[in-house]
Amino acid sequence: MNFRKTALAVALAGSFAAPLAVHAGGISIDVDVAPPAAVYEQMPARAGYVVTPGYYRYDSDHRQHVWVKGDYQAERRGEHYVASEWSKNKDGRYHFDEGRWEHDK
């Protein structure tokens, strides 16, 4: 996936500013800069597809968050999409979890 290559390159280039961890779900990044409020994108439903909402990625070269537009992905039977998400840690840093597909329970 193109995002993974881009995120990995950005994270490695700026590892001093955005420590990187790779886990089973994908790439995980922690930064000191809070992401802006999410951008509302109106994306109409399409039969057979799931909307993968837009999100901010951290550009360590410019030390700022950059908006990545939402997209459509083909539905996967027995799975649901979990959107990319930023959350604030107890240490005041912001943690990014990449969007991913998970099996339905």
C-alpha cells in the first residue's frame, strides 16, 4: 500500500521527531504536535464499497500534519474497517494508529 511506504519513509527520515513502531496492525507513530480538527468530507455511499475516511498524517520534514483525503475500498466479507486515529497519551504526546481491516466477531 502506498501509504505504508510513505509513512515508513517519513517516520524513518524524522525518527528523532516521530518515533516509529511497527506492529501487527501496521505503523504506529508518536509525535509532540496535536493534529488539527478533522476535515469533513462528503462521500456518498457506493454499493460494494466502504468509505475509508480522511485523516492527518505527520510530515516530519515540515513538522506539521498533512491531510490525506478519504477513499473507497471494496467491501470485505466478514471484516469491518477501523479508521485511522490520533489519540493523546498520558505523557502528552499524540499517537497515530493506521486504518486497518479487522475480522467481525
